[in-house]
Amino acid sequence: MYELLRDISRRPEPFSRYTAMELWTRPHLARQMLSYHLNQETELASRRFETIDQIVNWTDSQLGLSDKRICDLGCGPGLYTQRFAARGADVTGVDFSAHSLDYARLKAVEDKQSIRYLEADYLSDELPGGFDIVTLIYTDYSVLSPSQRARLLGRIGKMLNPGGRLD
């Protein structure tokens, strides 16, 4: 019994457990996460819309989004993809949360935007290619282990056209 209690109370090694999939795919948790994404009182899951607008404005000023093919990895409910499309970009969003993607798809239809949304894990599933820009926004990269980061960067490199950018 002592050993079991000791094991339970031990802190895990950094990056020894990856629980993102559970957070975003379990129905109850996914609904709560979407609620936090859309909540303008907190930045626990997404930045406030005003800040997102500023980020998209800056990205557009640096890269010129119009007529670019953009893939937003970890797009969640499409807060950035919608804004990229409004700037004239051809946009694909990738996320493994069906719940967030359902919201993003409904919002795109409401806004009459043509955005492709793919339900996929960007660490392991097949990803599309031919992009001018690939984005990985908020804190997705920082929660990955060093080996996951290396794998993801290699995968992004294959998604980009020659001269393409990771933003």
C-alpha cells in the first residue's frame, strides 16, 4: 500500500504524459473547452477577439494573406481561420476536437466562408500539403515534448510550398 501511495503522489517527469487528446475529445470536457475558447472574460483557452484581430492584422501586414494558401494547425473553433479567410486567404483548419470543428464549420456557413476543416491529430495523422503559410497559434508548441516538437516541425516542412512560412 505504501508503494502505491508513493507512486500516486510522485510528480510525473516533464512530458511523460500527454493528455491533450482527452481534454479536447471527451464530450463533456470538449464542451467546456469550447466555452472557454469563446469566453471573452478569460484567456485560458484563446485570446480575446480584439487581440486575435491585432495578431491577424500584424500577420497580414507581414505576409500578405490575400490569395495565400494557409493551414492553421490546432485551429479549434476557427477563431483565426475565419479572420484569415476574411482577408482573402484559402484556408484549411486542422484540429482533433470534433466538437470545436463542428462549431467552426457552422460559423463558416453562417459567415458564408469557404474554409476546409479537417479532424486530425497534427502529430500523427496525414496532413495536407501545398501551403504558403502554416500557423500554430497560442501555446500548442510549448506543451509538446522536444521529440514531438521535432516531429511536428518536420511535418510542417513537408506541408509548405518552397519559400513557405511557419507563423
